[in-house]
Amino acid sequence: MTELIGLLLLVAGLGGSILAAGLVAACLRIGSPIEFVLATYVLAWSWIVAVTLALSPPHLVTRGWLLAGIGVGLVLSLVLWVACGQPRPPRVGSAIAGAREALRRPALLVLAIAVAVGGLYSAALSLFVPANEGDALSYQLARAAFWKQEAALGYVAGAVEPRLDVNPPNAEIGQLATILLSGGDRFVTLPQLGAYVVLVLCAVALARRIGLTREEALFGGLAFATLPIIALQASAALNDLVVASFLAVIAVFALRAGRRALLLVALSLGLAVGTKFTAVLALPTLMLVMAVGRPPRHWLGLGLAGIGGLALGSVWYAVNLAQTGKLDGGLADSADQRIEPSLSAVIPNAMQLGLDLFDMSGAVEPHSAMFVVAAVVLATLALVSVPRSIRDAMAFFAAALVTGGVLLTAQIERLGQDTLDRAWATFGKPDQQRFEGSLGLNLSADPIASWFGPLGLLLLVAGPAVITVLWLRRRTSGVSLALAAAPWTFLLTLAATIAWDPFRGRFLVFGVALAAASWGILFRLPVVAPATAAIGTTALALSLANYQGKPSGLGDVWPREQIRFVSLQTIWGASRPDAQARLRPEEGEEDVYRYLEDNIRADASVAVAARGNDFLSPYFGPRFSRDVWLASRTKDVHESAEWLVLAPGADARRCRAAWRRELAHGSGWRIERRIGPDTCAG
């Protein structure tokens, strides 16, 4: 009954926000149905963030006050809607009819079916499997849980993980809203799932903006939706799709004339920079697209909208400045993210990021043979097409060769690594290790480690090459070329500003979404459609089936020598402790979580002596109903704490006679229970 009430309140709260945003978007009189949806998305997010920030100083971030804030927004929106003449939203009938017509193309229909099935599977993972991503459990969901406990946003007392405090909060504000409204963590992935849909719509809207047909626009959006990291992030309680969606919306409305579009640009930019620091690094790429896509007389308006957006999104940067003296809270220094500003550092950094695009997420042997199966299907279609059309037969045959050639990715990547090693020896510092961390072809299907799969690599290379030739021949626009080049300009920005690690692919999602808007131009080449359908569908299926933290159980043949630490058992039906400890199965945390679930009340008060990057959100429980306090050797255990969890190597300042050990795990985890007052602490 409690969960049903929570679901009804969630629907009421989010529905009210969307309705209010839709009324305001109707007043903006945006003619395109897709752009109307995007405007509604930005306006709804803006109000949720604004209400939460406004409620924080008096510590009123609660379910009741949040619903009241949403209600106020709905009333104000109704008043505005009536005042502006009760405009109706754009009709969607023509858009649906156009999409239905486009899906008569077999390749588009195959892609659409694959994306629909993959999207439904991702939605099921979102709703019925506990969040278990490392970043989510260690700081993203954890900070939302601490904010709920304090009924306010702010720094977490005693935090040893800086990301709990200094990272911009907007995505976690969205997660907090789902927690408050529903009373639990079942729906914390909704911000990412919604952003997944919005990114696809942005790719389609941008494609239409640059003059592509419905079929071409739909091709780019569907191809983008099959890329491994995009699909995997859709069901993850992270923030990478969220920030990318705001950045992509900026591009959509920046290429649209009118003051109303500038308002949406400012709001979207404010949301983006208030979600993740990497949004600031995306600005040069956005500025390039705007400079090419809009005449100079519009640059001043866009610049003013940008300044307004930066001001709107700077709230947490001001908090960091007040708390630490630095806009980023010192995160770049503490996490060793800075790169030496020299060509000898930037060039190898850029080359390594480029080589990371060679990605085979989930395609470990023998599963990689599925690409051969797809190639055989295309070759069969080539033979069948011979009597009807030699041209179609040749296109299918070429597509079969491209699809089968995906298996050469590892060899090509290895050759690239050898080339980079030689370049480092020549231009770098031969006496130093080139990079710390893992190198080589990624096989893990993981929302942090994955990149864009073989299809992403092919389209990201072929797109700029083909579109450059067409642009030189004046057969396409400069903005098409700027969109196609967006991932590469963003990659160069990353290479020049932050240190390499193998998990940077998620930062490039925004740039790839912009590039996807130009991929429809490649759709005009006969070989591209069948090859994209075959490779995209296969890569999507393998990445979801072999999702590292949430395996389907359909492909229980992971080579242990390649993926050592991953549980091979299906996530479906797994207990909550099992699911949340999947990425750390040998560190003893599952037994700790299970003890809490079996022996500690749902409303208990728990102190935790944690290390940096320890998972914290599981201690709050599935309904985030426990109070959790951080303790350390220099910080007293909170006076209300009934239980104390100590991570390996960690300790807490307390009167030891007041605590009795209840669990001592072989990995070093300990759980103690209070049996008396802490009168001798310190």
C-alpha cells in the first residue's frame, strides 16, 4: 500500500511538473512537436531544480513542500497560459504519420524494432533492478539520500569522498525528487531514462533543422540509440545522459531564430553547467556549431543567453567557492585530473582518446561471432537480391563485408597502440609511463567503461569524411560539417584540459548526439543502411545481454581471464545485497548489506566509518528511511547512532566499552551495536 501511494504521488508530482511546463511551452508557440517536447523537458527540469534550491535554506526539502512547489508552478503556468490566449500545443499527427512512412524502409524498421526492444529492456532494468553503479552508490544516490535526511541541499558532514560535496547537483536533484515523491529508490533512474529519449529526439530535431528528410533524420536518431554506452546508461542512476541532453537541447534551440529560443538556450545551459563540470568543456564545441549555423547578427543574442545561462547554473560553483575557495571545490586537484599544458602531453592524450573509440562492448568470444551471423544474413540478402537488382545485391554484399570486418577491430586497435607507443617514445617522455590504468580494446559492457561500439566508430569516422567532401563540393551546409565534427572538437577539448583515463567515453555523449544529426547524409549511400542495421542491432543486443553489472543470464560465458571480477549470474531475481555488491563481489560488502537488511530496523540510525569511494547509499535502505552519519578517527560517532559500520582500515572515535561487535568479516568489515552511552569519546 505504501509503495502504491508513493507511485501515485510520483505520477502526480512529475505529471504536474510536465503539465505546467507544457502550458508554458505552449505559450512559446513552438511549431515543431519534437521541439515542443524538448521545451517542456527543459522547463519541467528548471522548475524542479528551482523549487528544490529555494526550499533548501529553510530545510524544507520534503515530500509535502516539493508537491506544494509543483502545485504553485502549475497554478502560475495556468495563469500564464490563460493570459497568452490559451494556445494549443502543436499537433503530432503529421509527425507520427511521417515516422510511420519512414519506417517502411526495411533498415529503419529493423533499427526501430531493435531500439524499441532495447528501450523496454532498459526500462525494466531501471524499474525492477536496484541501482548498482559504482558512482551512483558512492556519491550520486548517496548525496541525494543525505539531502533527504537533512531536508536541504548542502555539503555532507564528515565526507571523505569529495564528489559527495563539490559536484554540481542538478541530476541528483532529479533523483531526490523521485525519492521524495515515491518514498524509495525504485525510480531514481528516471532522469537518465528520460534523457535517453530526449537525446534521440535532439538528434532527429537537429537533422530536420539542417534540412534532412524524415527518413534521414530518423536514421541518425535510431543509430545513435543503439550505441552501447547510450543504451547502457539509460538504465543507470548516473548523470552523463542528463548533462548531454541539456547540451544537445542548447544546440537545437541555438539554431532556431527568435527570442523564445534564446530563453530555452539560457535555461538549458544553466541546467547543463549545474549538472556536471564537463558541461563547461562543451562550450567551445557549442560555440563552433552556433558560429557556423547562425549569421553574425545573431551572435550577440546567443552570447547574452549564454551569459545568462552560466549565471543560472553557477549556484553550486558559488557554494564551492565559499566552502573551499575554488569553483570546482578542488576536485580537479584531488582527483589528479589536470594535464600538463604541452604538446608532448596533449597529443598522446588526444591519440589515446581516439584509440578508445575502438570499442567492442559486450562482444567477448564466442559472442562476437554474432557479427559473423549478421554478415551471413546480409550476404544471403545479397544473393536473393541479384535477380531483382544488381545494385541492391552489391550494397548488401558490401554491407556484409563491413559487418564481418568488425571482428578486425582488435587488430586495428593494437596497431594503433603500437603507433602511439612509438610516438610517445619520439615526442613524449620515454622514461615515464605513457598512461596509468588499463589500455587495450574494451570488451566490458558497462555504463562507465563502454564507448560507442563498432557502429559508433564507423559513423564517427565516415561521417566527417563524407560530409567534408560534400561540403567542398557545396552539396551540404557548413553546419552539417560542424555537427559531424562535434565529437572530435570535443575530444580535442578534453585532451587539452583533463587527464586521460579509459572512462572518458561518457563525456563525449553530447558530441556524438550532435554528430548523429548529420548521419542521415550517410543514409543516402546504399551500403550504409543495411550495415548500420546489422552492426547496430548486434552491438545493442550484445551490450544489453552482457551488461557487466546487470547480466541478463542469456550469455553466461564470460571469459574469466578477461573479466575477472564480474558475477556471472543473472541480475534478474537477485537479492538487493547481491545486486548492489555486483561490482565488488570479493570485498565483503554483500555480507554487510545482507546483515543490515536482516538485522537492522528500516528506521534505525547508523554511523559509517567509510573510505573514499565506498558505497554509501545502501546503508539508507530501499526506502531511504534510515539516518546515516559519517564517522572517522577524528570525528565522534553521532550521538543518535545505534549501529556502527567500519570499513576495512577505517575507525571511529568512540568509547569502545559502549559498543559490542556483531559482525567481523574476513575482508575487514565490522559492524558494532551500541550497548551504552559514549561518555568517554575523544
